[in-house]
Amino acid sequence: MKITNYLTIKITSMKKMYFTVLLAVLAVLGVNAQDHKHGSPHGGTVKSAGDFHIEVSVKDGMVMAYLLDGKEKAMANTGVTGTALIQTADGQTSTITLIPSGKEGFMYTLDKGKKYNKAIVTFVSAGKTASASFDLASKPKPAADGHNHQH
């Protein structure tokens, strides 16, 4: 067998092996990256955060955040600390300490004079950290006629 034929066969075999490995990796990533539905005990947006979930709701500039267990049940806020890294529309960031509210929640108030992009909410409970990113950008809601009116 000529060396060029050997190299062609070897390269073809390696390409098939790499392609097979790539397909396997993509299949695994696809399965793990699938979005799944979350329950929302407080009517907010729920995101996975390691062994936990985090729920955030925004109403009239008041942000409520909740640490949920793996089954999406609210956890008591006793012994839990929370922070939020807030990004404004102009790209500025600030870190806010979340204030316990009630038995399960944490809160912070947004400056109504500013526009916000994102919040990365982080909780620490019993030495475990849970963190998730939430979109704070206000989105225009379609009017009843289905058109997006912006004035």
C-alpha cells in the first residue's frame, strides 16, 4: 500500500471518528439544554440554578426574588443571603443586597428613573450557591388589536 493511500484512509477514518464524537456531544448538549417548564409559586419567572430554582417577579419597580428547592417549592429565607448584580440599559452595573421580605421572599426596589437590562440573582444557603440571570428590560405589550403601538 502506498503511503498516500494509507494517509487518505487514516484521515477519512479520523474524520468519521471526529464526526461521530461531535454528534454524540451535540446530542448530549441538546438533551441537557432542553428548556423545561417551571412552576411559579409567586407568579414570576423561574430559572434553574444548580440544585435550586430562583423565581423573580417585577411589579411597579419592586423586584421580588425567591429561592426555590429542586421541586420548585419556596424555601424559608432564614439563614439565606441574597444579592443581585443589576445592569442598566447604559451598561452600568451595581450589586444590591437583597432584603428579606416575609418568610420566603427577598426584595429590592428599582429606580423608576432608570431603564434596566438584566439582573443576576444569587442566593447562598447552607454553603450552597444558586445563581440565575433574569431579563429586566421592559418590553412593549401588544395592544388589543394585535399591533405593537409605541408612542
